Amino acid sequence: MDNNRVIIFDTTLRDGEQSPGASMNLEEKVKIALALEEMGVDVIEAGFPIASNGDFEAVQAVARAVKNSTICGLARAARGDIERCAEAVKLAPLHRIHTFISTSPLHMKFKLQMEPERVLEKIKESVAFARNLVDDVEWSAEDGSRTEHDFLCRSVEAAIDAGARTINIPDTVGYAVPDEYAALIKMLVNRVPNIDKAILSVHCHNDLGLAVANSLATLSAGARQVECTINGLGERAGNAAMEEIVMALRTRHDLMPYTTGIKTENITRVSRLVSAISGFVVQPNKAIVGKNAFAHESGIHQDGMLKCAQTYEIMTPESVGLNRSSLVMGKHSGRAAFKDKLKQLGYDLGDNAIEDAFARFKDVADRKKEVFDEDIVALVDEAVFRDNERIRFKGLEVLCGTRHNPPKAELELEIDGELKSVKATGDGPVDATFNAIKALCPHEARLLLYQVHAVTQGTDAQAEVTVRLEEDGKTVNGQGADTDTMVASARAYVKALNKLLTKRQKSAPAAVTP
């Protein structure tokens, strides 16, 4: 292996899914995994098999579907976790068990309630047991960045002796800064006698906004695997964003002479896929994949761009798979043109999904003067990921304004295949619409967030709505898009409810994040 080759370990399906509201069903996990495989991701952490039957089945389905990437499952330092993990990943041609235990004084004392020597024994036992089940074992020192150096060295040496071939040192709580974290990795390289038998990995959280910087800093110190997620998805403030790491290495190859196997032209498509499935909108000013990442409004910037794009762009939009065309389609466009446009935008859909998306496109085209790429992306994302929803939006009529007090909503939903309708009132059109949904689908979830933004410019722009619901500590997000804001709102709420139905069946055990 090239000494400057960096292994990209994607944990969107495991750590990313732990974001409040980001639950994914089995089919959605497989779709993302296949997109990651096509993108060139080396290792895909597909989930935490012991967490629930749903998680086990999803990891197993990913292992069955993916052929070229290594499929990894997470396991605590317990025989039951490790056995369940081995069973879930074994169908993949390349598979790995990723086991972990806390090593910092704080975690050992208050979370594990174990003495350091007992933790060392658990490391040896768990890694050796995993190594008897699979050839590829990764071990993580949870809260590694806050672990005492002497004990961390002993732990790493013990894990390698027991059979671990990848050693991960996570910055679990996002506490480290780049120089300090790089020095920690360098210290391990210099002090652990058998370190040459393992690949050093880093896993950074973004609590101080330093996850990407910390990850990159460790490469010169000897790390050769980076654990990251699409769009920086993850617990609390998220993880290191894969697209930022990969494009930083590509753009600043002069200072960081490292390579990855990532096909960067797939970045935008995979980013949109994860955003649509997770319900997490990518902020407009997000590096690499944000809507404004390649936008220029300042007159000075625009003038420079017209003369030479490199004056204000350090990478090309095409390098991340972004299509720069504006107006492309209209109400007279046919299926062939629509399918071709979808391919340009990075979508590879089945016939049924194309028909569904095309029908919505024609509906939007009839109502909008101009249909932009962003409009097509929004409607396709909203339409494609509804394959197994128990609740489906069918129709909505709202009466509101000064002459209609209180506002009224008449809603039609398909619930478990049965068409149902209801009329409801509320303090406003949105409240009336949501009350109608509650009448057809009774639940106790609280509305935590209702957010609307326009996909493109103009009064006829599609509205993209995000709804966040919370029930018994479980949080879910839903997104919907339509030229009618009330319809988009209903779609978003229904999508959130479908995710809540999925999440009700999940109950992850404690302490799952390395």
C-alpha cells in the first residue's frame, strides 16, 4: 500500500444516524451504502448490530449489497456485541469488527466504573475474541484525546498484540486542537513498540468546529485512516465532514501530499442523497456542498470570476459533481430529456421512481415559469425516498385569510394502504394542516422545529420545509418540497411521522459512540 494513501472510513450510517432525528430505515441505509461504494469509500461503518433487530438487519442488508468496500459494524467490549456484529457483517466479501472501550480517567471512573488494569484486560479479551471471528479488527480508545499518555500507550500495545490491525484514537467530545492532537498521534508512533503492525486512525467530533482541522493535522504525524461522515452528520455538533477532508487533500496537495480513493465528482450527489434521507438540510454556506459554496454576489468577485474563475474559486464546481447550468427544463420537456437531466444531476433511478419524479416535475413545471436544477433536485429527493412509508400524503385544501376565521384544512392521507380524509381548524393555515394530520394519525409528538426556505428565487419558487418532532426522547426530522408552502409543510410533517414510526422500534444501548 502507498504510504501516502489515506483510508476513508465513513460512519454516516452509524455515527451520523445517531444525530437526533436522523434515523434511516433498511432500504435507505442500503441506498446510501451503495452510493458510498460507488464513490470509492474504503470502509463503510454500517451500524451497531446489537442496538436493535432493525440495526442488525440493516447492517446485514448492507453487507449483502456492497461488494467492494469493507463493511464494518460497531461493538462494545462484550462477547454478545462482538458475536452479533460478526454475524451481521459476515456476508460482505470484506468485513470488519470495530470494538471499543473508554480509556480516559473520567470515563473509566464514572461511566465504566472500572480500574485501569481491568480495562486493559477487557481490551485484550474483546480484541482477541473478535480476531477469532474475523480477520479484520479495529479497536478504539473511546475519549482517547483525554486519556493519559502512558495508559494509552499500554492500551494500544495490548490491542495490537491481541490482533487489532487498525487502532483508532477518537476525539470523542471534540476537545482537542490540531497541534495537540497531532502530537498525541506522533507520541504513539514513537512510543508503542508494535505500532508498525497497525494502521492509525482518527475520529473527530466537531464540538469546537475543529474536526476537519484535527483530522488533517494527524496525517503528517502518521495517521492513515480518517473516520468521517457525509455533510459532517453526527452526534451533537457532528463529525469531520468527508467532503471537506477529501477536497482539502486534493486542493492543497502541495502541503498535504496524501491521496484517497474517493471519486470527488460524486460528492454533490451523495451529499444530496444523505440530506434527503436524513432530513438534515445542508446550510447554504457549508463548505464544498452548500448552495452558496460556488456562488458569487459581490461585484468585485463577479468581475474577477468573469476574467478568470481562479481569482475566487480554488476548485471547480465540476470537481465535486456540481452542474452549473441554470434554466434547463420546462413543461414541454419529455421523459427522455428528464431522464438525461437526472443523470446529469447524478441520479440513477429505477423506472418506477423516474415515473413518480417525472409526474411531480410536470406538476411543478405547470406552475412555475422557470424550472431550475435546484427545483428538480428538491422534487426528486422528496419523491424518491417514500418507498416504504406507512403514511402517504395525497391531497390538501386550505382556506385562510381575513374572511376565513379560523383557518380550515381538508386533508387526505393514505395510511397503511387505506385512503382517509378529515377537516380541521387551527390558529393559522399551518396549525390547521398539522391538526388535520394529528386527527388522522393520533400521536403525542411535540413540534420542535418548523422551518421554511425557498429553493430558488421568485414568488413561484418551491418551498422546502423542515419539520422536527420529539416523542419520548426520540427526535426525527422530515423534509418536504412543493410550490405550495402548505403542501410542502404537510409532506414534511408526514415524512417526520414515518421516521418516528421507524424510530419507535429502535432502542440503542448506552455508550455507543467511540
